[in-house]
Amino acid sequence: MKIRWGNVALTSIAMIAGIITLFGYFVDRNALANANILVQGVYAMRLLLVSWAVLLAAVAVCLGAVNLGAVHMRKVFKQSKGWPYSLFILLGLLTALAAGFVLPFVGLTGSDPLGLGPGMYSGLGNPLIQWVFRYLQAALGTAISGLIVFFLVFAGFRLLRRPTWRLTSIVFGIVAILSLIGMAPFFLDPLDPAHLQVLGVTLSDARNWIWTWLSQVPAVAGARGLLLGIALGAIATGLRVLLAIDRPYGE
Amino acid sequence: MTQYLIGFLVAVFFAGLIFVLSLLARQKGAKPLGLRQIDAYESLPATVGAAVETGRRIHISVGAGAIGEVSTPATLTGLSVLDQIASVAAISDKPPIVTTADGVAMLLAQDILRGVYKRQNAPEEYDGLAAQVVGLSPLGYGAALTGVIPDDSVAGTVLMGSVGQEAVLMTEAGQRAKTPTVAGSDQPAAQALLFATADHPLVGEDLFAGNAYINRRPEHLASLRAQDWMRLLIGGGIVLVVLYQTAKALLASLGVALP
């Protein structure tokens, strides 16, 4: 069997970097001064590797933006389906870039040429960038979040309309209805008939007890079970990369 | 200091368990490990096959998570599954399309797609823009996918990665285009949403079992077995602690003190 030394080198570098970074997380920073030189070295290497990773990730964000622009430029030039939307995206991209680049250049021409105050010509202080985030990105993000509620209602309705009902669908439906009743603003008025006692328990108390039990016992138990499984799956995936069983970094 | 040592020992034990079980699974005559049926993985060959036969493309989403953050394992799982699916779907008239919200994941996806075409002796078929960053924020990513699915003649979507509530936008687009969606996320809230909206949802740690179900390599099956053992150990530990604390409280009420 032919050994591909390039692959061996790549795998070795990835394994060593991964293991050093992992071990670095188990070093107690407060006890670092009393630790031996090996532990201190591992910790220092971890910090160095993480700082390199942050730098590379920042470059990758720029490449991502270039990719985004290239994909939509191709759509516009080929006039593919939905190309006018791509044009809007490109305009938005260019506007955001211009907002980030123009003021710093203006700031270079004098100490405070527009009277915005020191530090307002670049970075997060840039009023143009702040305007784009506040009035475009935040507003659109809120609008999309609002839409999700409607999609969820439709999805829940569609789930209950499935031709074959499974036990999970039935449980989902019952819990959804109970949750809606539990969170609805009923029974708040003390003069409401629901506050009349039946066998020593009011309807309001019964509703609160069922809702509290549902949300704090089965829901929390299920969520913790899911989280435990997800955590173990995530750790196993990471360890497989460290053991070079999975190699997502090339052929 | 103790918590760091415990964390370190658990990591070493888990890694050792995966390594030893992998070695045992690779031995000649080793009994293959069984897997329970997961609907989402059972439906994958049909989804990919339909894309190839109808000359449309398969859309693989590796989520809005980023490499280097908490979402790294989920994104890596999506990328591994991409390798398996692209190997089959690359023969379609329209190549698979990969979407992400992270530059590093995009670069890795491009590398994987390039490798797939190289293995199939068709490097000229590789399209550098098949792996796309469609949005740089989770909500932007979800909103952009509503356009990708109907506009790029997508026959089916496989979402495996880290997504939040924005996943609903994608599954809704799939429903409107009448294309199947196989979807899993590492976020419990998103899993609940996907359970209601996706055709084939992945629940809990099913997302991380993708490699084992698709390529059935002994190492991946062994990793699943190691996870099961760890779950049993942790679950058993939790039950023991609960029993101990209950006994301690009961005995304390009787005037007997446990350490």
C-alpha cells in the first residue's frame, strides 16, 4: 500500500494541534504559576493555536462574503430564477461595505471634519454602520422572527392533519393544547366561576398544577435527556477527529 | 483542580473506549453491531435517488453554525454526511448545492466536493460556487434558504448541522416546493420545531449518528457503542446519586447522618 506522506503530515498536524488544544482546556489557570513547565507550555500553545484559529476564521468570513457576492453576481449575469433578489443582496452588500469604508476615509482627512466626535469615524462607533444595523438588519430580523410564529402554527396544524397518526403526533397535539390552555390568560379574575371550589380544588389551581407539572417534570426531563445525548454525540465527534477516524480537512 | 482532572480523565476514558471498540470492531470475524431503525436515514437513499433520476439537485445544508465555536461537532457531522451524499449525487445532471453561514465551513465543503469529483475522475465537473455562504447571520441564512430551494430546482434537502428557529423557514420552503426534508440540529429548541415541520426529523443525538448509518464503517459503529456505554455510565451515576441523596435525607430525618 502506497503511503501518502502529505496526508500523514496533515493528519499528524491536526491531531497534535487538537490534542494540545484539548489538554490546554484542562489546565487550571489559577494554579498555572505553580504548575510544571510542560503544563505551562501546553497552556501557552493552546492560547497560540486558538489565536491563530481566530485569525484564520476572520479571513474565512471575508472569503464567505466574497463567495456570497460571487454567487449572486452569477445569478444576476445569468438572469437565473429570482435574480432581482440577488441584485438587492448585492446592493445591500455594497451599501454596508460603503458604510464601513467611507467614514474612516473622511476621518483621515482631519481630526474631526464632520463634528461627530473622536472615535466615531470607524469601528462600532461609525454612525452609518449603526444606522444600517438599527434600521435595516434589526428591523428585518425582527420581522422574520415574527413570521416564524405563523409558520409554526401552520406546521403544528399540518402535523395534526397527517393521514397516519402516530403516538408522537397525538402526544404532541395533547401537550400543545394543554400548554395553550396553561398559558392563556384565563381564570385571573378572582370572581371568575373557575375559582369556585370543587372538592377543595379550584379549576384555576388544577390548571396551574397541570401546567407546572408538564413544563417542569416531563419537559425538563426530556430536554435533559436530549442534551445529554447531544453532548455525548458532540464529544464523540470531536474525539473521532482527534483520533483521525474522521478527517474533514482534506483528501 | 479536581474538576479539571475529572474532565481530563473522562475525555481520556471516552477516547480510549472509542479506540478500543474500533480495534475490536475491525478484527476479522467481529460481529457487526446492530443499529435501530431511524426513519430519516432510511429515507436518505430515496431522496438522493429521486434527485439523480429527475435531473434536479440535492441541497445539503450544514447549518448556520461555525467551525471553532460550540457548533463545530454538528457542522463537522454535516460535512461528513456531505461527503457520503455528494459521492452518490455528483452523477446527477445538476450537482449538489451546499449552503452554510460560515466561511470556514464553506471552504471545507468546497474541499470535500472537489475531492468527490476527483475520486470520480471528473475534476472538471467541480463547480467552485456549489458550496455557498448564503447569509452571514442565522436569521439571514434561514431567510436566504427560502429562495434557494425553489429557485435552484432542488429535489430534496438534507439539513444536518447547527440551526435554531430559522430552520422553520427552510422546512416551510421545502413544504411549499413539495420536496422532502431530512433535518437534524444540535439545538433542542430547533429539534422540537423540526419534529413538527420536517418530513424526516432527527431527534436527540441521531444527528451525530449520521456517519454510522450512512457508511457503516466499524469505527463509526464503535463510536456509537461507546456513546451508549457512556450514557449508561452517566445515567447510572445520576440514579445512584439520587438514591444516595434520598436515603441521606430519609436517614437524617431519623437522626442518622450519612457522609
